[in-house]
Amino acid sequence: MSRRDTIEVLQMEVDIPDVVQKKANQTFDKIREDKVEVGADAKIIPYNMQIKTVSKFYKKRIGIIVAVVTLALATVSVAAAYLNWSKSLSEGLQATQEQKVQMEENNMSTFVDQACTDQGITVTAVQSITDNYYTHIAFKVEGYEPEEGLQPDFETMEVTVDGKDDFSYGGGFYDGLIQGTDGGVANADGTPLDTDENGGFIEHYVMDDGSLEYRITLANAHEKGYFINKPIHVELYNLGTVSKAEYFNEIEGTWSFDWDLQGSEDMKECTLNIPLGDTSATVVKAELSPISLRAEYEFPRQEVSDTGLDENGEEISFNSYAEPPQLSGVKMKDGTLYPFLYLGPGSLGYESEDTDIYMTAFAIDRIIDVEQVESLLFIKSYPENEEPLTEDNFYVVPIR
């Protein structure tokens, strides 16, 4: 956002989410109680940039963003904070303004603002969103612009949490594409999709200001609260592009970061006892956060025979266990279906060798209001001829 755009945002009339209005009212009450004087020298400086001088902020009508930023004595503005969200977490996870405010208030979303420069490339750890099992981390990359049509990537990365690496993780540069309301690919900013000469979707990695964003997701679905309030170390190595699954290095460098992850244990936990049709699977527990889903089933093991190919391409037979219907999405109280929410990483399988408890969990592709979730959706069947999925294609499990 440019300086001029920022000023215009601060001066415009805005629709205020109820939670923001409540926060603002609390702020004004606090100022009145403490008899805080905001004199002629008070300055409003969002984004570390002086915008304007205000003499007696109550003298004229000011948008709520200005009012909360002026918290005058060091409290960070909740209303302005959602303007600071990284694009890959805000736009990429389709977060509403109210969701952003709520996630900041419960500490699920926190800002890092730690920069490292090497070879003229500045990488900044911007923000993290962390629940009991997953954490998303967004990095801003400045000083590097890949060739048009090529996918940027770091060659490798190393991540430890509390000195350990017993978790899974993945990462990639944000390309501006999301799953649309019809389940297909869409541009996150709402503009029409661009296609290349082969009909493929054109990705947009470079932001309006010339920067890029790299997002990593860490996962440990087996140890509740694994990432919360733990020291994290991230190293990103070399920078280049990927084409046809091959990496081409352009810049040799190392960008290193250390800080303490924060996060929130806030989740909706449901004890259930709901069978999935005649599949022998019974859903016994579910956990929902704004960024992930997790479910446990009772599912007696059933050996099945299958075939595959060995390392020489020869067909082989093997025995494995049958899989229960997989958790896929949710139905909201307003009737909206989100049939496929998978973003990943994800985990599935029996929790141990001597139990019939089966678990599935994954990070989801958008932020959801868990209190507005009516049911979980487990895949029953797929329609023929690429018809769209309907509720009939799922086992629908109501939650309380």
C-alpha cells in the first residue's frame, strides 16, 4: 500500500465490524478513565510512517482506523492491524476483516517483522497463524523478480521448533490463485483468470510493489499444542526458479530467522458417536479451528488385497488396510457447502499398531468461523461426467 493509498484509507468512511467497534469503545473508555491528553504534537504513525498530525482527535470525525491507531500510548490498533496482514494469508486464505480481528485478539495471528538481507535480497518474516496442530508463516521477498511465466522457489529450507524437526512442512511462493466459490481455480483478487497458449492458468507471483511472498506451513497432528509458544528457527537457501520439476539456481544466499512462535489453543471440540452409513466407520471426535480440521473414527481394521508396481515396473500384489470415508469439508449453518477444504500438509492413518482409532487431519484452504459450521462432510461418492458435487455425495455429520 502506498503512502497516498494509506492516507486515503485513513480518511475514508469505513464499515466497522462489531468486534472492532467494541474494541474502539473500550479504547475511548480507557482514555477517558486515564484522562489521557492527546495534544497538538501527537502523531499517527501506522506502518512506521508518519501520516499526519492531529490536534484533539475528537475535534473532527475520524475513521475508526485512525481512532484506534491513536491509542496514543503504545497499544497496537486492531482495526489497522488487518491492513498489515500478508497477502498470502489474508487474500490467499480468504480472510474477512472480522476474522482477522478475532484471530489477532486471541493471539492465533501474530506479526513477526524480522528481516534478513543477503546478496541484495531482503527476506522478511512477516506473520504467523498458529493453532494446536499447524502454523502458517509468511515471508516477504524484496529485490528479486523472476522471469515472466516462471515459478520462483528457494532451493531448500530448514526448520526447527524448540530445537526439533519431528514435524512435516511444505512451502511455496504465493501465486494469487485460490479455490473459487464454484470449486474451480480463481484469482484471489476477483479479476478474470488469464490463460497461456496451452490453456493453462497464468500465476501472478509478483505483487503490485514488486515483492513476492513465500508461505510455509508446519504440521504435527499428533501432539496437541506442539508449536505454541516455542522458539522457531528457519533458514532459506538459494533462490531461483522451477520448471518441469527442475530447479534452476540464480542467487546463492542464506536467509536465517529466529523468534518465538505464539498461537492459540482455541478450537471447537466435539465428542460424537455417528456412524458413516454401512462403512463400519464411526466418527467419535472432531476438532475445528479457523485454519484446520481433525477427526477421529472407530474403524475396525479390514485387510484388503491390492496391486502395484515395484522399482522395476513389475506388477506386484500386497495386502493393506481399507480406508474409511475421508473428511473433506464442511457445511455452514447458512447452507453453504465447502466440499474440499484441503490445503495441506495433512495426516491420516491408524494412531498406533494396536488400536482401531483412525485419525485424519489437514490444514484448510481458507479461514472459517468454526461457530458457524453445522456439519462435517465425509466423501461417500463422486458424481459421473464431472458433475459438481452435491450434499448427496457426502456423509453429513452434524456437530454440536
